[in-house]
Amino acid sequence: MDGTLAIIGTGRIGEALLRGLLSAGSVTPDQVICTAQREERCDELARDHAVKATTDNRAAVEAADIVFLALKPQVLLDVIAPAAGAFRTDQTVISVAAGTTTAAIQDAIPGEVPVVRVMTNTPVQVDEAMSVICAGTHATEQDLALAEDLMAHVGQVIRLPESHLDAVTALSGSGPAYLFLLAEAIIDAGILLGLPRDVASRLIVQTMVGSAKMLRDTGSHPVELREMVTSPGGTTIAAIRELERSKVRAAFLDAIEAARDRGEELSRRA
């Protein structure tokens, strides 16, 4: 990457991106300026990554060619407002704030500054994120390609129109929570059956990792892979019958639809 990167709000996602870019050699520490609310956090970022760090968001934006807004949606617009005049049309602004539209960010920044919106998820912390990017009104193919390249260092990336991002938020943005809840429930079931918690945890975590790799690497439909495990009259089909009786599939559909609806509500408020 050429130029200077400012990461505004270097929390978990911002630091994960920073770590991924540095380890890949995509940026060098002297190309990066990070911001945080507290001086102690700035000192920590400078010590751990040898980057410049400051509490002055405006100064970071002024020095940057690429501005990465790694802020929570409820504070993003308030945080960038004092620095709004520092944004330039020759910059690329990339935001990971769920529910905050490119239009809302563009309205908060004077001029036709290119804005790219990213919906990512917490596996960014282990370089296994699923990120979806979309372009604002003023963003070009070059801006999209830049965002795509940055996010590719911490996982997989696809492009979609912004109209799909509330659905993406409900599916992959919130998706880790659904899987963690499922893991928690199955681990508790193992304990109910008499297994020690650490054993049940190890069994299920590795089972989930292996199953996810099968889904990703074989290209098979989930039904095909499920049928490989489901023998006639066996234990798996007995368990699946109970899940279907409990309407687990319908519950997931309802839950993800509710998450989508909430995302649309937050987008309207932004």
C-alpha cells in the first residue's frame, strides 16, 4: 500500500486490521497513524506495533491518504464531526460501522470524498473475517479495490450493492454470535451427558472447525454433508428429528430476519 493510513478508533477491529497489514508487509509502521480516546491506549499501540498513535483524530485525518473508520456506529458521526473539515477528496475513507450508511458519512464530510462501507465480523481478530464492501456515491473502482486489498489481509472479501448490507449484517456480521450460542448449547449438552466441560468444549470446537472447513473446501451443499453423517435409523437422525420438532430451523429464520429488520432501523436513524 502506498501513502499513509489513519485508523480512527483503534479498538479490536482496528488493531486486528493493523496487525494483519503489518504481518503481511502491506504497510510499514511508519505509514500508520492510529487514534484512541486515551493516552494510555496510544502508548500501548505505539509500544506493541511501533506505529504513531494520538488522541487527535483531526491531525490523523489531515496526515492520511486512507482513513479507516474503525468506530462503533453509535459514536461514528459524533467522533468524525470535529474532524470533518480535514477530509479531502483525494483520500479514500473506509468505514466498518454497522448500520451507518455511506450517505450518512458523506453528509457528515464536506465535498465529494470517496467513502467505502465494509461489513466485517469478529473473526477479523484471527484473520478469518468475512467482509463485504460497497461503494458510496463518490467512490471509484480504485477505492473499492483498495478496500478489498486491505480487508483481504484479515479474511475473505466480496462486493455487494449497499442495499444488501443489512442482510449481510444479520447473516455474517451477527453470525459468530449464533455459532457461539450453538457451541455453548452443545457443550452444555455434553456436560449433561457426563463429560467434563473441557472435554466437551474441545470436542465441539474442533468439530465446528472441521465442519466449517468441509463446507468451505469441498463446495458441497450443507444437505449433502449432513446426509453423509445421517445413517438410516441411527443416532444423528434421531437428534435431527428432535431439532425439527423444536422448530430450530424456523427459529434461525425468524432470528436472522429480526436482525435484518433491526439493521434497517439503525440505518434509518443514521
